[in-house]
Amino acid sequence: MTVDHIPPKLWLARPYPDNLLTVPACCRCNSSFQTDDEYVRFIVSTDLRSAGSPTVQAKMESILRSIRRPQAEHFARYLREQMTDSTILGPDGMP
């Protein structure tokens, strides 16, 4: 048995809070969510609204490292294929 952190530690900046919630999980189940957790972290961190977040800035090196791993090749290709030009709106709703 291991413990699964909620939210995942890879979403948080260090130092981690002392009061993170945990649930018991077997090793297989605990590690099975890692890819999903990394996907969510990547998508949220690349959103322009997150650019100024100290947590995103602190984690950016590890985020980029994870997307460059050979195991992430299919995910990286999928992301590239999904990209399209779009208009970015400011807080006032204007381009």
C-alpha cells in the first residue's frame, strides 16, 4: 500500500503543505493516475491565464522535462496536432 496525495504533489509548489489529504492506494492504482495528472498539469500551466502563477513558474522546468520524455512522444504529437490559431481575448473581452 501507498498513499495517493489529493491534489497530486506535481500540481503544487514546494514546500508542500503539511496537511495534504491522502487516501490509501496500491502501487499500481497510485501510479496509474500519473499520466493523467501530468496531462492536467501541462494543460493548465500552458494556459495564458496561468503564466503569472508562482507555482506554474516554479514547476515549468519539470513540466517541460516531462513532455520531452520518450514516453510522452505520442502525447506531444497529439498536442501539436490539436493546436490551431486563435484570437486571445483580454479581461475586457476584446482581442
